[in-house]
Amino acid sequence: MTIRKTVRYIFLATAVIVVVIIAGGFIHSHAEENLPTSPIQSPDVWQARQQLVWEEFTALARAQVAEQERVQQAADAEEAADVALIQSGDQPAMLRESDREDQLIRSIIQGCDPAVAMQLPAVVELSWPLSGPMKVTSPYGERLHPIIGEEAFHRGVDLRARYGSPILAPADGIALYTATKTEYGNMLVVLHGEGIATVYGHLWKFAVHPYERVTKGQLLGYTGNTGFSTGPHLHFEVRQDGVATNPLEWLPPIETTGEGAVSQ
């Protein structure tokens, strides 16, 4: 009785194993039938697919360029509207234009090619951009704007000078930008080493061109009365990584005379 039961159990176990093997083979075979096939593509099909991908990429790039142009056109239209309002003495428009030009200067400095900026020597101290006696007519910081007529932050110092006085480079560097703007008038931006930049406003005319290397003491331009200006002078800024700082902290000490003129 015991032997018969043992044989029966062995037979049953063998039958189960056979069924499992058969079922497993069926499932594996069925799964292989459902696997996706990767037919070999002909060169024409491959080129057509590549062309489609390229066309999609080109369409996306064109859409991005079109959007950037739309944004720029809207910004230009807004600036043009503010310039028109400024002609009629609109103070809010003047403040918006002042902020707009500040952002422009930041973008010019930060947009300089790093490979170019790394070649510029470090700046320890700057020299005065004008030679001979001069007078600081408006210091750095909050002030009553002489044109806008409201409290506004002055990002530099104003140095009174005769019309057409030579402006000299305060350190070695590279001229980044020359243009005529609404507030700054004829404006020049020079980049020096370690993210230091100097900005010059209200010029009569320029003596350098964009991306021209300049050396300390080189002629940059001439003082004038362009932009938001009440008389011939030089608006002078010193910026660190695009942010305005107090120019007097970068310049050598000066002596004030009884008439308020300063000499080096």
C-alpha cells in the first residue's frame, strides 16, 4: 500500500512538472509572437525621418526667435512711447527710462565674452577721468533729480567740466558700448578687470569704438551736455558686476579748494 502511494505521488508530481514545462513553453512562445519587431529601415526611410526631425527642430527655433522678436518689438514700442512722453515732461516716463537704461548697462557688462574679460588686468585703484581742477556737482546716492524733479538714486557722480574737456581712461580695459540714450545722452561703457566697469554719460563725442582695447590715461571722448543734462559735465559711474557703487571709493583722495573745485 505504501509503495503504491509512493508511485502514485511520483507519477502525479511528474505529470505536474510536464504540464508546467508545456505551459511555460507556450507562454514564452506567445510572448515572442507579441514582441514588436524592428524592421531594417532603408536609407530613404531613414533620411525622411531625419528630415522630419530637422523640420520640427527648425520650426521650434523659428517660433522661439519670433517670440523674442515680438517681445523686443513690444519693449521698443514701450520705450518709444515713454520717450514721446518725456518730451512733454512726464516724470513717471523719465523714471521708467532711467531704470531701462540701468538694465541695459547691466546686460552690456554681464554679456561680455568671458574669454575677453579674463584677459583684463585686475583693478586696485582708478584714476580720475578728468585732468586738472573740477567740481563734484552731484554725489552718489539719493538726490532730487534736476530734470525729473523727484527723488531718484544717482548711480554715479557728476563732475563739472568745460564743454569738450578730454575724458581719460582710469585704468586699462576694453570699450564695450557707445551709443546715444535718452537719459545718459552719448554714453560709453568700459570694462576693466575682475568685473569692474566704468560708465560715462552726457558726452559730446567719442574717441574710441566698441571692443577697442584702451590703456590707462588714453583719450576716451569729450565732455558734453547730451541727454538729461542741465549743463556741460561728466556723469561717471563705477560698477561691480553691473551693480553701481560709489565712485569715490575707487578714486584717489582729492583736495577741495575754497571754490569747491577738486584737484588731484
